[in-house]
Amino acid sequence: MLRFAVDGVVSFSATPLRIGLYIGVVSAIIAMMYTIYAIVVFIMGKTIPGWLSIVGVSLFWGGVLLIMQGVTAEYVGRIYSEIKRRPLYFVSSAYGIDTNKPSETP
């Protein structure tokens, strides 16, 4: 049943693909704020040398990579929706179908 639930969420929506993009943006913003905090602490002289460059850069580039993965996932999601060839809307008046008439089939 868990597999069916995952298939239901993933098959009909591109929202799970966007989650990586959102997490990447949040991660990059947090990394920038953390780097600013670490620079302030460094100026006060309370840190270990080299720690800021390793942690700050690693967090920032991790966020950037997640953003790029999210952008790629957006493209894949749009390609998938085009491949399904589902119409964006239904056109009933173009074919002369009147929805107010009762059906003639028994």
C-alpha cells in the first residue's frame, strides 16, 4: 500500500520535483546567513582558523547544487507532462457537443 501511495503522489504531480528546488534555496540562504554569523564571530576572534572557509563554502555549494538539481527536475517534470499528451482543457463546443441535451443512448 505504501508503494501505491508513493505512485499516487509522484505520478500525477510535479510538486515532489519542486521540493528539491525549495530545499536548495532555503539551504543556500541559511548558508549565507551562517557565513555572515561566522565572519562576525571570526572578527571577534573566537573561532578556529580555516573552519569558516570549509563549513561556509560546503554549505553554500550544497545549496547551489540542490537548486541546480531542482531546475533540472522542473525540466524533467515538464517533459513528462508533455509526453503524457493530456489536454490542458476540454473543448466541447468546437465539436458541436451540447452538454444540455439528454443522452440518446439507452
